[in-house]
Amino acid sequence: MKNSLMKRMGRLVLPVFIVGVGTMLTAAMIFFREQPESTPVEERVAAVETMTARSADVTFTIASQGTVTPRTETTIVSEVSGKVLSVSEKLVAGGFFTQGDVLLSIDSADYQVAVEQARANLLTAQAQLSLEAAQAEQAGKQWDLSGRSRESAPLLALRTPFLLEAQARVLSAEADLQRAERQLARTTIRAPYDALVREKSADIGQYISMGSQIASIFATDYAEVRLPLSDSDLAWLKLPRPGQAADLEASPVILHAVVAGLQQHWQGSIVRTEGVVDSNSRMHYAVARIADPYALRKSDKSPLSAGTFVNARLSGITVSNIFSLPHNTLYNGNEVLLMDAEQRLRRRQVNVVRSDVDWVYIDQGLSNNEQVIVSPVQIVLEGMRVNPGASSGLASGASRGGAEVLTEVTGQ
């Protein structure tokens, strides 16, 4: 029994001894091993591009668009009936007329006869008036022979009613003659203003009745464009109030469109604003006017045809001390990244007054000559070291233009 117990204890002690010796040997090897040479950890440096911040006076330009429409469009109709005897060669779609030019002539024979008849009726009425005037004068003299005053004489005794009737006939005959002469004049249809023909509806040999459409025309002295503007756009523009005419300081407008494959420009001006907000788009509307759109007075200018879709740039107000930075410079919507004098990255909150697809415009949060990081930074850590591998001096609207002057910038 005792021998059996000793054998069991021997089997337990031996493994424990072996594990203990192994542990001691391992600890000794770790303790007495040769220590590796330590090296300092290098600080990460990010390569960046910077630009020098410089403020300038900036004139904002608001972008809009619209369709060119005539200022006045008229449907010409006949005021008399008859056969068309002649048509102007200019009375074709696209033809130009000057105010007073003859568009079309209608057979006037019947209306000339009517004028002669009215003239004859007038002569008859005038003769009757002369006769009645003479008879009234004779009646008055006869009454005077009675020794009584004419004020006490009966109206019939002085033939006053007959004289008034003759005068009324003369007035009626004169009115008939004027009406006949107007009808005769209406057989010649003239342009009411300088116009371009949109559509022709009558031709030579055709019988037209009163009210028949002859042509559709529109004015060429100037054209208009309705320009939609958002509520935020209005803050940067000087516009006339609804119902008021524009003053000399109203925002000028530059219109541009591609015509015949070439980019063309036209100068316009805001003449009024519409006092209604569109219920669907919530947009306000300003109306720009372009003088001589078809270049009839200036042949060196490209025509601006009605119906052309144009883009517009409205010159707005000027704001001082504005920093203009590339749009991709903005970080987290209202921050920019700066490089300080020790070439370390700093985050700075700024106030963005306006932005477009290329640039942001800042009025607070920056100072002149600060270095703004304009290249992408993958990991942004406050205080991390940066290396300005490239730099740019473009930091404001003025410097982009190459001179310290007011510069226009376009916003959306």
C-alpha cells in the first residue's frame, strides 16, 4: 500500500518538476537576451499646396436664364370688307416693316363712292342750312316791323326750329363724311409700329371680310426676357420695386447664347420686377430689356431672335473685404485648413457669404497673408506638420483678374 502511494506521487512530481525547470530556463533566456537598438518614431509630414489669402472688393454676379419675347405682339385684322388688290413684298414670314409702311390694299371703289355720297349729302345739308338761315333772318326783320322785341317773338315766327333742324342735318352729314373717309382709309392697311412679320394670313385676290386676320406681327424696337431669381439672389441685386420704373442704378444685364455655333453677347438692363412669386418654383421675376434686338440700327451687332433661350448675368452689389477661395478648399461646410508659421495644420471656422461651383466667398474668419491649404488632405489632424510643396498667390477676386480692381464673380 505504501509503495503504491509512493509510485503515484512520483508520477505527479516529475511533470511538475519538468514544467518548473522549463519555465525557469525560458525566463533566464528572456532576461539575459540581447536588447534590440531603439529608433525614434518619425513624425508624419503631409505634402500640401497653399495659397496666400488676400481680401478684395468683389462685385457679385447673379446667374439666371430665360426666353426672349417681343415687347408687343399684334394680330392685324381687316376693319373693312373687300377683295385684296395688292400685297407688299415684305408681307412674308420674317419680313420687316417700318411704322406706316403699307402691308396690304383692299378694293376701295365702293368706299370711294360712299365718300362722294357723304360729300353730296353734306352739300345738300349745307344748302338747306343756308336757306333756313336766310328765311330765319327775313322772319326776324318782319317781326321787327311790328315794333316788338325779338325776345317776345314765338319760335315759329322766327323759324328757329327749322334753323336748328338744318344745322343738325349739317352735323350729321359731316359725321357721315368722316365715317366714310375713315372706312376708305382702312382699305389701306399699314404697320402700326416697326415690326417683324411672324405669320401671313391673307394674299392678293382673296376676299376678306371685316375681322378677317391678315398677319401676326411683333415689335422690333426692343425685346424682353423674364429672369427667375431666388429669394437669396435678391439680397445681392439692386432692383426696382414692383410697380416702379428702374432708375439709372438698376442692375445691368449681360445675355449670352450660342448662335450659328458662336458665343454671342447682348447688353440689357432691368426695367421692372413682377410683384408676384411663382407658386410652384417660389421664384421672383425681373424683366430685362434689350434695345434693337434685330440689329436694324447697328449692323455690327448679332441679331437676337425672339424665342431664343439665353443665359443672363446680372451685375449685383459690391462687397468690400471678401476672400475668394477655390470651392474644394472648404472643409466640413464652414471650415478651411491653414498652415501656420511653424508649418503645422490648423482648422479655422469661416463665414461663407456666397458660393458657386468654382469659388467660395468669405467675409469673416480669415486674415490677409494667411496660408490656406488648397490641396486635399486625407487625414486631418490639428497641429500635424505639413510641407508646402507648391503655393499660389491667387487668393481673391481681384488677384484672379491680375490686378487689384473690382472683379465680378458669379453665384448660384
